[in-house]
Amino acid sequence: MAGKPIFHYLNGRGRMECVRWLPAAAGVEFEEKFIEKPEDLDKLKNDGSLMFQQVPIVEIDGMKLVQTRAILNYTATKYNLYGKDMKERALIDMYSEGVADLGEMIMHLPLCPPAEKDAKLTLIREKTTNRYLPAFEYVLKSHGQDYLVGNKLSRADIHLVELLYYVEELDPSLLANFPLLKFEEKFIEQPEDLDKLKNDGSLMFQQVPMVEIDGIKLVQTRAILNYVATKYNLYGKDMKERALIDMYSEGVADLGEMILLLPLCPPDQKDAKIAQIKQSTTNRYLPAFEKVLKSHGQDYLVGNKLSKADIHLVELLYLVEELDPSLLANFPLLKGLKARVSNLPAVKKFLQPGSQRKPPMDEKTLEEAKRIFRIK
């Protein structure tokens, strides 16, 4: 019989708390090994347990999983908290990502400089009562069932309840107008286009991207990606492969976010940010993926078959190359993967000039986005 899952993290909430909730709700025992001193973290790094040199990490079913979302996805699947089919899974992802958006704001509040804390609290309260809780209240009201998806407990319900405890700790009055939540335990070219989507109820959390597919309107990028990857057979053959694909995809997302946000960086901080991105690229992320390809000698990251992890990684490699082509110099296996995926007929067509692939965000594009989204 498989042993208990082992959780490695600090003796506190942080990014491990949402992971702890899932087995707890499923009635599954787990073991915790707390990181109490720098040497504990160094040991995990030095023995190769931390793919991206960061926690949390969970030992489960013979795997060492990092990246919170990869851990959550695997755990939810294992304990039957992830819906009965891929449509339910997409809705669960969408709701879970909405929870994560607000949860991240609350989680980062203790790190906020004292002079900015009141403004941050005001922003959190406004989004809690005007954006996120109304969305979830609407879902429960719309179908009149006990749970968010399929009238069955799922990870979305568990994550939402965890969030409600945080909200209640912040200010109990924020839940006053949401009775259903108080359970026990096309191109957007004009601001008016965005307003229409908001007003017709298409944008659950009042933000894009949004994809209409198979009769559902999906928001939250990860929910969309997971559904599309499942639909087009790019998400592994079983839940172990899926967990690895999630772990690698989340690693890609970590570095990709840094590059994506670079145009928004104040000019006087840009050089330092670029230096940080280059350091993380060559010392943390690309070595990790190069090591995976070298370890099994196969063409793709997982199961020797193209998956969303390979596609996300190749997209990242293009972004890295645009930033500085020399950053790929010491990673021959990654360059081989990039060439292999880029030469697939459908991908090759997508990459052609004038095709669906969009150019890097320049100053003009950034200004246009600010205009549409009314960012000052």
C-alpha cells in the first residue's frame, strides 16, 4: 500500500495551505516535514528534489512534485475532487483560478510596505465585494445546487471555502451580502467591446482572455489551457503524466511571466529586471528542462509524446531568444526541441509571418492595451 503523502514546507500557511486542504477534505492522512532552517532547504536543493529550487514539494505515489498548481491538480484527481469529465474539469479550473487571483492578493498583504497597506486593503475589499464573491454567489444561485460544479464536492469548493476563511479573517462584514457563500465549512478593439462582454455576463471575473468552446464560456488562462490541452490530446495518458506536464508548464509560466511583464517595468528598473531574467533563465529554468530531456533521452518532456508542456516551453524559448539569443547557447537539447516542434506542419504554418502568431508587445501595443483596458 502506498505510504502517506509527505509535504515539505514551512510550518505556516503560505503556498502549501491550499495543498493541505485537499487531502484533509478527502479524509486522507499526510505527513509534514517542516523546513525549519536554511540547511533543510539546502538539502532538498542539493539532492535534486527541487526542480526549480523552490518549495512547496510533495512526495506522492513515487513522485516528487513541485509547483503548487501541478500538486493541486494531481491531488484533486487522485482523491476524486476534479469533476466527472473535461467540461466539469474546465469549470473547476476556472473557479479555482478565480479563487487564486483574490487569494494571492490576500497572501501578499503581509509583504506590503506599511505606507501602502491601507490602499492595498481598500483594493482587496473592493475586489472581494464587487468582483469575486458576486461571481461565485451568482454560480450557486444560477443552478441552486449545494456545490459549484456537478452538485458534488470538488477542489473548487474547497479552495473557495479556504478563501472565505481568509476573507472573514480580514473583515467578517465582507461576507454579509453573500448568503449562498456562507455555507458550512474576437479581438477587443474598443473599451466598449470589453464593456459588452462584462455586461452580458460572459466574463465571470470581469477580465479576459475568454474562449467560447463546446457550449461553455471559459475565462482564466490556465482553465482554458487545461481544457484545450485535454480536448486535443496534449495532456498525457494518465494522471501521473498530467502531473509532470503541469509541473513543467508551471515552471515555464514562472519565467514567462517575468518576460511578459518586462514592458511594464519602470525605465529606471529595466536593466536590473533584464539582468534578473537572464540570471533566472540560465541558472534556474533552462538547466532544469535541459536536465529532463537529458535524463530520458526522448524527443519530448513527458511520455515521448508532444504535450502542452513542450508547446509552452517552445513558446518560452522564442521569448528568451527575442530577449537575448545567446541565452540558449548552452542548451543543445532545448534548441533541438525548439526545432522539432517548430517544424511540425501545423506549428510551422502558425509561425509564418502574417499568420495567427502575434509580434512582441511594443510601446504602441502597450498603449493600445492601456486604452482598451482603461489603464492609466
